[in-house]
Amino acid sequence: MLLSKSFVPILKNNPSEAKIKSHQLMLRVGMIKQASAGIYSWLPLGFKIMKKIEEIVRQEQNKIGAQEILMPTIQSSEIWKESGRYEDYGEEMLRIKDRQNREMLYGPTNEEQVTEIFRSSLKSYKSLPQLLYHIQWKFRDEIRPRFGIMRGREFYMKDAYSFDVSDEEAFYSYNKFFLSYLRTFKRLALTAIPMAADTGPIGGNLSHEFIILAETGESKIFTDKRIFELNNHDIELEKNSLQQMRKKYEQYYSVTDEKFDKEEFEKVVSEENRLITKGIEVGHIFYFGDKYSKPMGASVDLPGGKKDFVKMGSYGIGVSRLVGAIIEAKFDDSDEIMKWPLSVAPYDISLIPMINKNDTSALDKAININKELIKHNIDALIDDTEENFSSKIKKMNLIGSPYQIIIGKKSDGDLLEFKEIGEATQNLSLNKIIEIIKKQKNSN
Amino acid sequence: MLLSKSFVPILKNNPSEAKIKSHQLMLRVGMIKQASAGIYSWLPLGFKIMKKIEEIVRQEQNKIGAQEILMPTIQSSEIWKESGRYEDYGEEMLRIKDRQNREMLYGPTNEEQVTEIFRSSLKSYKSLPQLLYHIQWKFRDEIRPRFGIMRGREFYMKDAYSFDVSDEEAFYSYNKFFLSYLRTFKRLALTAIPMAADTGPIGGNLSHEFIILAETGESKIFTDKRIFELNNHDIELEKNSLQQMRKKYEQYYSVTDEKFDKEEFEKVVSEENRLITKGIEVGHIFYFGDKYSKPMGASVDLPGGKKDFVKMGSYGIGVSRLVGAIIEAKFDDSDEIMKWPLSVAPYDISLIPMINKNDTSALDKAININKELIKHNIDALIDDTEENFSSKIKKMNLIGSPYQIIIGKKSDGDLLEFKEIGEATQNLSLNKIIEIIKKQKNSN
């Protein structure tokens, strides 16, 4: 893609309204554009990143056997009255009257809607477990939307729901999502730590937040730092293995401030292992049993002829928020260098030719290199503008494709000036560069 | 996928509320579930089809150089007041007040929003042309929503917008989308005919609807039937070639009733070529020049130092509606046989083993066949229920995977009972079956 033809409106300076680095960078390189308070349009650069994140989230949901559906954004108030949350939810719920004066709302979450789908579709324990998810826009009418898409009003979220016949089976479903979340965040090059959390308006008595460390985070966290060294390479999608995984994580103290207990923290975590810092919530899972199935009458026939309310959990990942969270975790704003993980980078590589009015040979070379890259499914952004070299480099460091090829006037012969952002330049053949990028791609 | 584990709630009979065959079939095989009047949830079967349609639409937009963005569903009323459409749009616009009492709305279309993005991002003719599209949920508060997702209130649509420096360049953009639409519908195995149309609330003076023939269509159409024989194999993405294509289509009379002129029709179309029938609109393209750019002040600097308002067009495809439109075009409801085009089929093939309580050998065989199919990226649905054979066949004929393998008790040896829905059974080896399906997949 030629930069001059792409819709990437870049600002010279950081916009003054943006207070945190993700919001600054996203406006600066034209990833998003504010439509109104807390509501954003996604321009091509931001859109590409969000779609790649969405696809990774989707793949990891499918791997645990969850099936994708899509519920509408506009819901009827009736099901919320059945569950009792219509009044509880307060002003964050965007309430709407349609032309027939019916009470509708823009869904802030979907427990009611999915319970309604379940109860009118399945009746037998034989159909369980069911894991359903969707990736859809939600709306929460925050009184003070801020930090760009990190705390916007209209946001893109994956929410999943599990339906089981018993608590034991439901915990198995819960643990599948627990594993799926660890795997998802790892593929986004994030270290997200599961922390015991309050359940808030979703309800229930078991809940984990997945939190990544970031100075700008809104959650205060208290952990045993050894939890960061855990891995889940050897976990299988099987009951016992998943239970072992949960135990492994739960041996270390790890909570947000809502659940913090100073005395316990100091008792169970030795001083050198205590970590008190801030983080960003990127996922949240809940087990709430029959909290919705009971008032809404979602039951199944059991083997013996009895009926019981189905046991449910819900599992959210903030897809649009993750774009900002990755920036908060990876953007070095003092050096103004962003390096996207290759798995979600807007482009795999930037080609930066030095162009003068009378000499476009470097651009021609870039275009030829691009032809070769396309054959290998490597997606390149070519900076074909006539800006000076240093401002080009600066711009490409902000856009953040993880690799760069710099094509100066003197760059003859087979070796190219190649660098991974933030690393030293190497002189490599195009074949070697292709090999490096493909290898990195395959590892994800 | 095992049918018993999938979320495909099948009804025994056609639901009485559904009046047309797409609505009947979609409810019957659990593709959708009504959430409230004119608002639907998409269950796994329907969702898979819609996603495949979306992906084909996306690929064909990308091929003409359009860039994907994503605008929000909730818009501010302010930009609609600038364009003058806020009052004009009437009650079909879902108007919303947020908690701060600001006037918002659920976007029924995006001309204003995209014009706002353009005017605040680009200033020079050098950045033109720009073709931007997004695929997003829209809402039109129909007074009488009906026909399921064919005329629902919340619907999924691809809408694109072109920005050019002159009428001539704008017609070039218009023709790119014209070609892209012909190609898109062809990949969906639909014959969609471009017809001169009124511009309605979008405005402008040049417009085509793309219409497929269907008895249940809401549009009455009048055409010269020779237009159905045209093809676009030899069209290139280049000004003259595209102009020739437009001329080729426009030599034949072809309009909807809004534009119909009896005298002209009978004058230019000889009696044997006249076709008066009904159709379904699946796409609509508009050229409207500066209708939005002028009141909203979206101008660019021209080469000589002057400024001019940018020339715009818009281009819509109803993605969710296409699911229904394909059913209307392809479903044989007297024989109850649906055959999805392979390009968008929910599954490539159905495996139908005959299962008794004491003999699951046919199921085991189906599972082994499936393992082999997975290696070749062929997606199969296995009917592992214990229903009788004829009701299994009936069900699979409704679900509509284009191919079936029937595995009876006697089915020993290497040859399998294979059929393309609606065709005769053939005895073929699995390798041969795989070859047939892969060949068909690659042709799309």
C-alpha cells in the first residue's frame, strides 16, 4: 500500500485533548477519529489492528468448542424486566423508545438476550454443554467518557456464555475460558494475569479479571510477583488438567483493590514477592449459576425426569479496548517508538525510500520489493511521500510496523538496510528478510 | 461438527408467522431467532452464511482499491442538521437522547458521518480519489417490519463512499463499484441486474439498483431480457473499459416501477424481449456530487490554487438481506430442498450415517471420513442423531450443504454414496469426492 493513497491522516503533534499515550498515538497516526463524546470511527490503520485482534479472539474461542452467534445491538426492555436488571442498571444503560413507543435499549451486555435464546431453543441435558459467543458493539452511557477508546461509550466486545447441567460441569466450562483467555492474550504478546475480582452488576460468586500491567491502568493490583512466571504450555482441554491450571494460578495472591485485604496479603506474600501496581482490565469471567436462568425460566430436563435451571457463566474480552491496552503496554512514548506485535500489526513492514523530485529510483526499488513481498503474503506500507528522511522514519516509528527496510540512494546491490523497530540495522538480502518475517509469523 | 453438539434448533414445521420462504426456512432450521419486532439474533448456521457473504463483499471492495473503516452505530444529530436531513428523514430514524440529553440517533446510513471524517482529514486533490467503505449494523425504524431479515429494523450493510475531484473522476469511481457489484453477486451465484432507479432520500441524479429475480420481490421490474445474457469477463479496472461496460448494460431497457415509462418501454423493447416481473433489491449505488460536501463544507485544494467541494457517491449492499435473497432465489420449497452456493454454504458437505441404538459403525465411519475432510479444509456437518433415515435426509436438504455422503449399514468398501443436492447419487471414493469439492471451491 502506498501511504499517499491510503487514508491515514497523520497529525504533526499530539492532540491536547488526549491524556494517555494510547489516546495520543491513536489520534496522532489517524487510527481513530472522534464522532462524538466517547464514540469513535475506526480509520483504516486502527481498523486493521482491531480486526486482527478480533480474529485471534475468535480462533481461541473456537478452539475450546465455543460457537459463534450474533445478537442484535438493540434489545427489548422486557427481558431485562424479567431478570430484574432493568431498573438496577441505572443511567449507564442507553434507553430508547421506538416509533411505537416501545421501551428498547442498546445492549450493555447480553446475559438476558442469550438466556432467552437458550430457553426457547434447547430443553434437554443431552444438548449440554453449550458455549456460545458473539463479537458485537455494546453501549454504556458513561457519565464521563475518557481516554479515547479505553473508556468509550460505544465499544466492541466479545462476550461468551456457558450453559451446563451442574456446578461441576459449569466449572469445567469456566476453566476452558480461563485457558482460552491466557492463550488469547499470549498471542497478543500481552502478559495478562487472572485476578480474583468482584462480580459487580453481572452477579455471581466466582470471578476473575485478566489484567495487564500499565502505569495508566485504572485498577490497583496486589500480587505475588511469582505469578508472572507461570506458563500454560502443558495444559490440555480436559477436566483435571484445567483444574491443575487453576490451582497453579490460585496458589499466588493476586487481587484488585476491590478484593484487597492488607493483613492477608502481608501474611501470605513474603516481602520480596509483593507487587503493588496498576493495571488495565482486558478480560473478565464470571460464574453465576442460575442467577438469570431461574427468574427467566431457562431449565432443562435431567436424566431422571426432573428439571433444573441451567447453570451459566459469562466471559468478556474488550476487543476495541485491547487496541489501546497494547499501546499502553508497548509504546515507548519518550523515544516515540511503537512496535506492534506482528500478530496484530497494521502492516508487517514499512518500506522507506528516500525520494527526491528528480530521482525516484529508490521508490521504484521499493515498489519492486513490495511485489516480491506480496508473493509471500507480507503486507507492506510504502512511504512514497516526498518528506525528508528523518520525518519519514519518525512517522513510521509511530505507525509501528515491526520491521522496516530503508532504501537510500546508495542502496545498490543485493543487500538491504533492514531493521526490527528499536533494534540495530542489518544488511540482509530480501530472501533472508522474507524468511525472518515468515518464521516470526508462523510462530504465532 | 456433530449436529447433536451444535446450536441448531430445528423446528418440525414452518412457523405460521412467516409469510415468505426465506423467513420460513431461516426460522425452521434455526438460522435466526427473533429478538423483537424486526430485530433478530443470528444463530450459528445463519451466522456462518452471513459471515461468508460479508467476506466476499469485503474482498470485492478491496479489489477495486476501497479501504475499510468502521463508523459507529450511534451518531450525533449535529451532522444531520448540517446536511439538512435531520428533519427530512422522518420516523424511520431511531432518535435517542443520551443521559446528558444530547440528541443522538442510530445511523440509518452514513453520508454525513463519512463526509465529516473526510473534511477533517484531507485537504488536497492529491489525496484523491478516496474510496472508503464499512460493514456495520444500521437501524431503520420501519412501521411494519416483515419478511424476517428481508425487511427488518436492525440490518447489516456494506456502505461505501467515493470522493473525487471532478464529475469525470467520480463517474470512474461509480463504475468501479458497478463492476465490483456485478462480480460480488456473481460469486454469490446470483444474477443481479443493474437497473436505473430513483435516488430517494440519498439524493443525486444517477443511480442504479441491483436486482435479482424473485416472485416474492417487492420491486416491480421492466426489462429487456437480453440484459441477462451479458457478462463482464473482459472488463478491466480502467476508465475506458468500465465505460464500455456501462454502455453495454445501458443499451437494454431495464428499470424499476419508479422509473417505468410504458410508452418508452414498448418503443425500445420488441415484444418478445419484454420481461415484466418482480425482483429483490440487493444493492444500490448513487452519484450525488456535492449534495453533502457543499452544506458540510468538505472541499479540497485544486491544482491552480482554487478550492472546490469534493464530488461524492455512495454504494450499498445489504449483507444480512442477501442471506434471505439467496434463499428466495435458490430454495425449492415444494420439494423442500435448499442448495446453498458452495461459496457461502454453512457447511460444505453433510455426512448422514444411519444409526441404530446397537450399531454405531456408520457413525464411526462418518467420523473417520470427517478427519480426512478436515485435512483438506472441507467443513462437514455430521448428523449423529438417532432419528430415522428419511427425516435426517429431509433435515439435511433444508440445511442445504451442497453435498451429501450417505452412510448406510451396508456401505462397505471404498466407494461412498455421494450426491450433490438435487442430483443423482454416485458411488465414489473419498479421494474423488474431495477432488470434486476442492475443484468447485477453487473456482470461486
